[in-house]
Amino acid sequence: MFSKRHPRAQSWAYFASTDLARSVVETLRGYGGRWSCEVVNFYTKTQLGLADFRVWSYEAVERYVIAVHLAWAYVEEQLVRTRSAQVRCYGDVIRRHRDDHAAAWLRAAVEQGIRTGDVEAVLKLFLRQAS
């Protein structure tokens, strides 16, 4: 089967099934069910770095894959727990997590600056600048 993804699309989308008894609707419904797997693959590769392991040892890749899957389990759990108008997809969860970390980092830097009064020392510590 082939179709354009939308009326103005320049290229065709192709769909295939090894089950010749399936109708077009059944085949497309099966593809739609697989879409969530494709989204997970996209995010684990692009956002969690699973695509960047080409020159690692087998043991390093194995450990990294476990770490990525644990991180993804956290993303899945957060999506279920915090789903709202502002958190609708995996990207929203990842963005919110990064924003929370940035806010915590900035808060710690500001608090240390207030406590010590030494702006240069705070910059060196938080920006990892050489002494």
C-alpha cells in the first residue's frame, strides 16, 4: 500500500504486511499500534544518546543500554504521573526535567553567591572554570 502522509506531501509513505489476508484498514491499524514504539526509539536515540555507542566495548554498551532503559522508565512513569495540558508527550516530560535541573543549579549558585559574597568563586565552581 502507498499513500501520501497529507495532501501536500511531496513523497509517498509505503506500508507492507506479510499477512495477505489483512485488509488495508487492518494493516494501517497495526502500523498505528506500532507508532508508540517508534516514538520511544526516536527519543532513546536522540534525547538519551542510545545511538552514540559505535566504538564502545560490548560491556560498556550493555551497561549503557541498561542505564538508558532505566532513564526511559523514569520518563514513562513521569508522563503517567504528571500528564496535564502542559505535559502531553515524552518531549514535555524531558523538557520539564531539564528545566527543573536548570532551576536547581541556578538556585544553588545564587544561594552560594549570597552566602559567600564571592561572585568569582561561585562562577569558577558552577562553570568549572580553571583557577
